[in-house]
Amino acid sequence: MCTLEMRGNLFILTLTGEDRHLFNPDLISSLLKLLSQVKAQATCGSALITQAQGKFFSYGFDLDWAQAAGSEQGAVKRLQQMADLFKPVIATLLSLPMPTIAAITGHAVAAGFTLALSHDYLIMRKDRGILWMPEVDIALTLPDYINALFKEMIGDASVRRDLLLRGLKMKGDEAEKRGVVKAAYDGEAEVREASVCLAENLGKRKWHGEVYAEIRKGLYPQLSAILGLSHKVYAIARL
Amino acid sequence: MCSLEKRGNLFILILTGQNGEHRLNPNLFSSIISALSRAKAESTRGSALVTVSHGKFFCNGFDLDWVNAAGSDEETQQRFNLLLDYLKQLVLAFISLPMPTIAAVNGHAAAGGVVLALCHDYVLMRRHRSVLYMIDLDLGIKIPEPFMALFRAKISGSARRDLLLRGLKIKGEEALKMGIVEAVYDGEEEVTNSGIEMADDLAKRNWHGEFYVEIRKGLYSELCDILGIASKAIATP
């Protein structure tokens, strides 16, 4: 499902296995648990990399599980359940007291893309993998916190429109050009290497984690409000 | 005024009339809003709408001649406010239209005409002989909130400032670079045909109109809040 390891100052959260890493309630709970652990064990100079094995970063909510409810009403209920369970995962990432990087080596679709987008930096493959919000194609609407995430994380209105209203399947080079990801590399190893490199460089700055989190929340005030994250005014006499 | 043509899955809204500037007065506003109601009523899965115009202008904004022809200062203000109200209704009508929308800007667009273009999901423009001009600053006219929200929703970064605060007459290539338009074309025929082509491509995605609207509303949530329209949350896959 997912694992957490430590490598020096780095926390590495891995979605394991060759499958689509669908976010069903179990996986969502595991993610939340591990991220809470990261938060608890954070120190000055920590950083998080979220990565996945195989061809997929994540293909989003488990729609099969939703439909297995047997009725339309049941499916909607299960979908809502997953959306509600997922919200704290995003909230935890948004308030994580350290820089965060998503190392996207496979397809990041729907809630999978959302998870990636909740990180401070996105690094992606150029040669494989897409970012895709298929909701418009499958006639699903987005929960308010996901709309808020896209609004505040993606500054360019045309890009947001192309991703959400046009269901664009965005490859690495376009994502890099249009500012959706920080950088795109050819090859899985290159992405992982670049992510570790970035994480280490950011870690070296030895930022005060809680202040970092507060500044991050300040960048995304509407999203923070929707996620129920309060904003603390910090004054640290370090001068 | 305007006419609505149906071509297969496409609705083609054509700004017509002897008034070559296609200035927005109560008649043209009513005409457009009525056409949009018809398109909404007749919409199916895989519908799309493209708005086209002919001649030197796409739309040169409010009919200020009509506004100023009023008998008194008070009535002039009333007429202007009426046009603002109509423009707001126009924005509402476009946001609630259950299909992708494209504006094929064949000529100049100013003030309300720019708003009209930006009401669409996608804007195509002519490379030459066509400028987007928010003349409001130069005329000393404030831009009221729902339209400011539209600009905030659709245009990002320094482009927004350049469009609104700099009184620039923005030509095709510039508009493209600023991210205001998707593509530019040489010639009126080309931009019109490309608009129709793009509408066709989007129509082929066969989107469910009602969900398309909800996703659009979610995308432009601040604007919708200001306009007072709510969006529905999750629905069945």
C-alpha cells in the first residue's frame, strides 16, 4: 500500500506495488497515518518526498469500489466518503512543517494528481506519464477543496481551464513549460535523483518547520480556510 | 442584432445588424440573452457554441450614444446602470450555458465587448486588425465588481494589470502571449472557421452539459459567489 522510510533528513513516502494505487478508504487512512507520523517526527531541515512504484503515481479514487455499492445512491455515498476521507490528507500536507516534493514517475490522475499538486514542488517524467483531471469526461464534479487547491496552486487561468474544463492530458514537457511542475526529466531514475537532490538542498536551509508551514498556509489562504487550517502569526526573535 | 444558427451539434451565435460596431444596448443584450436561452433549451450531450461577428468590430462595448441620448443626467445614469445590469445577466447566461463556448474575435473589442469575449470558455482572435481594449480607464469609468471578478477568474498575472490598468490596445500576438486568447489567425474567415472547427472538436468530447456547467462554476467559484450562483457538489460517475 504505502510505506515510510527515513534517509538522513528525508522522509520518503512510497505508494508501493505495480497497481494504480487507487485511493480507497484503506489507502487513504494509511496515507494519513504516515503523514501524521512525518509531522510528529519533523525536525529542522526535514523534507518529504512522495513517490510511487510502477507505471502509476495514482489513478485517484477507487471508482470500482464506489460502484460496488450496488446502487447509484450507494455509489455517490461512497464517492463522497472517499472525498471526505481524503480532505485531511491534503490538510496535513498543506500544514506539514517541512518542504514537500512529489516525484511523479507515472500517471497522476484525478485525486492522484490532486495529491501531487498538494506538494510544494512537483518533479515529473518527460518521457512517460500524464497529469489528468478526467472528471469532465466522466461527468463528475469536484469537491470544493479540490477546486480551491487548483485555484491557488495553479496561477495561470488558461492552464486551470485546460486541466479542469477541457480534461487535458498533460505530459511532462508541457507541464514544465506551463508551470504546473517545477521540472521534467527523461527517465524514472532521473526524476528520483532530482527529487532527492532538491529535497537535500531545501533541507540544508534548516528552516524552522512551523514557520515554513505558516508561510505556506499564507500563500494559500482560501484553500487553508476550506481545509480548516488556522493561521498563526509567528514572531521568532532569531535575530 | 444577433441570430442563432444550428449546425449539427453546434450553435453559432452571429452578431449582426447595420450597427457595424455591434454596440451593446438593451436590444442587442436581449437578443443575445434570448439566443442563449434557446441554445440552453435545445442543448444535448456534445453541444457547443461559437460566437462570431463580421466586419471591423467584434463588439465595441456599450452603446454610449443611447446612454447619452437620455433627457437628464439622472436618466443617463439610469440607462448606464441598466446596461451594467444587462451585462451581468449576460455573464450569468454564459456561465450557465451547458456546453463549451468559443468566441471568434474577428475585429476590435472594447470594454463590454471584451467582457463578452471573456464570457466564453475559449477566445480565438484575429492576428491583425483586431485589438482588445479596456477603454474604461481612459474614459474615466469604473469597472464594477462582477466584471472585475470575471477578469480575475480568466486572466492571470501581469496580463490582468496590463489589460485593466494600462489602457493598452492589445493586438492578437500580444493577447496570445498574455494568455488571454488561445490562438490567433490571419483574416476574418480564418478565425471564424477555426472557431467553428474548435467548437466541433470540443463537441466531439461528448460532455454532459449539466456536469460541464458545474465544473465551470467550480473553476470560477469566486465569480459565481459574487454573481450569487451556487454549484452542486459531487455527482454519480
